[in-house]
Amino acid sequence: MGDWFTLTMSDGHQMPCYHVIPEGTRRGGLVLVQEIFGVTEHIRELCEEYAADGYEVISPSLFDRQEPGCELGYSGADWERAVQIARGEHDWDQGIDDTARCVAWMKERGDPVFMVGYCFGGSVSWRMAQLSDDLDAVSCYYGGYVATRFADEAPKCAAITHFGRYDSMVPIEPVEKLVEKNHPTAQHFIYEAGHGFNSDRRKDYHPESAELAKERTLMLFKALGG
């Protein structure tokens, strides 16, 4: 099980972060970036799973400035609040800066450093791969901005993406155009699944796709020294 601690951001904000020490030999550090719902029980379980695979994991509560203790559900008023934060209240550039601070913190604890993100976090991870010199590899799950807002720039480090062909929130057409760009540092995978297929809490959970995406993620990390 992990523990919460606070990490000081560049503007002095004390950011709550979920931290899990790996079981056995440390294979590297991993920054795991949340969905729009916060560092939920599901996200914390993912942190613990990666720790069981040998990674020291940190997951920052990136919406803490807007919603302290943010941990929202997948429907109703919680869903509406999550969308309101992500699309209206959260400062994207500040979030990138916060994530970079977490990468730097992990870098100080030793190489290699990886990142994985889901939905909102998938977009953050892709953008960090384009900006950061401290990441060895990233794995990006169904991030809406990956194929639209940040499609043109190649990642600095090895990056893989995971998209669902039937994703109702991330259209497949921009993803196919992203694939055609043939960035030398990126590889893209399309699954016969919908949005959020990795989460067993969501209606579009697709265990076969989730298992394959996790396998590919670990293969990438191990190939880059993890």
C-alpha cells in the first residue's frame, strides 16, 4: 500500500501525491498521471500494480488547486464536476509544470524515469514526452489532446499510445492521421474497444485490451532500462 505526502511545486503550492515504494528490486521511477476524476481508488490501485512490477510510483493530485482532495465518480454530478474542472478551471500549463516537478523529484531518486497517463493523463504524458529531457519512455492511454492539439511534434523520448477504435470521446480519424505522421520516437496502438477501456470501474472496460496495453507498456519500460 502507498502513502500520501506533499511535494512543493514551483509556485509554492503543496501538492498531495500518492507514493508507492516498489516490491523487491527497484526497476526505476514512474510518474502516473490521473484521469479527470482525480487520484481515485482506481488510480491508486494502478500505482500499486506498477509498484508490484518493481517501479517506485508517484501520482500527483493535479486538480488539487481547483478541488482539494479531488476524487470524483464516473457519473452524474461527479462527472459534470470533473469535466468542469478539466475543461474550464484547470490551468493546463500549470499542470504541465506540476508534472515536470514530479518528474524532477523522481529523477533525483535515480534513473530511469518513466510516465504513464490515462485519459487527461494520457494527454499530459504525451506532452511531457515532447517537452522533458528527463523521461526515458512514456505510455499514453486515450488522451484527447494527443491526436489533436499536440499531434505535430515528435516526442523526445520513446512513446507509445493506446486508443480505442470505438472511443466516443476521442474520435478515431485524428488518431489515424497521427499514425500517418510516422514520428520516429512514437508507436501507436488501436484496440477494438471504447474510451476508458483500462478501467474496470467503467462501462467500456475491455480486459483483453487492458492486459495487452499493460504488457506493451512494461515491455517498453524494460527495453529502456526499467
